[in-house]
Amino acid sequence: MTPTPLPAAPGQESVWDYPRPPAVEPTSELVVVTLGGVPVASTTSAVRVLETSHPPVYYLPLDAFEPGVLEPAAGSSVCEFKGVASYVSVRVGGRTLSRVGWTYPAPLPGYEVLSDRVALYATDLSCTVDGEVVEPQPGGFYGGWITSRVVGPFKGTPGTLGW
């Protein structure tokens, strides 16, 4: 069953207007990530991946990250559009969040801009977009960031797998 999209107010986007396959767009929004108040990354050069029913996934350039905070992590996954993803962990001040992010080292055609970027789950990290604290996409698998800029409903909660 396809849900009824919520109406978007002026200045908002409905995730139901996003395309499939996903679009990639640059953003100059200030994206800041911290762990326990310690800086992890900061940039105004992120890109957003926009896919039907998903809040935007923000991919940050590698040079946005503090030196030494990213570590390779075990495992991989496959996206039919973007290719094979490798996971990363974040280590800050003796604390490690395992498999909290991912990257596409050799993305499929059309997604090459993602090759030197990392996306992060907002669950255990503090992530802000232009000063607004993001809410993680529900469900724990997808990595979208929910802000007041987007309306759903969003894929990820029980019963939404078929969307």
C-alpha cells in the first residue's frame, strides 16, 4: 500500500517528489557532525542523495572530517543504483562507533561524485544542517536525515519495506 504524502509547506520538500533512481545534488548548507561534543566533520560542500520516500542522505567530502576519525570497518552492501558500499567507523577520544557510515569507492555511472565522500547514520552522532539537529531516518537501515525542510511519510518504519 502506497502511503498518502503529507503536504509540503512553502520552503519544504516532499520526499514523494524525489525521483527513483535517486538524484544527487550539491548543497551549500553547513553540515556539522560531532560525537560527545567533539568535532567529527564540518562542511558546506556536501551532496544530498534524494530518493523517493527517503529523507535526504548527506554525503560529506573526506576533507571535511577531522584527521584520524574515520576507520575502515568490516562488511559491505550493494545499492542497485550506486554500487558496492564499504563501511566506516568513527573514532573520537577513545570512543568508536562501528559501521556508522559508508562510502562508495567505485560508484556506478551517474554517482561518481560519491567516490570521495562519506555518509553517516545520525543515530549515535549529533548531526546538524544549517544549525538544525537532524532526526535519523527510522528503521536503522537507511541513512536519511530528517529536518524541518522535508515531509514524509518516510520509508524505514515497520510495514514500509515495499514502498
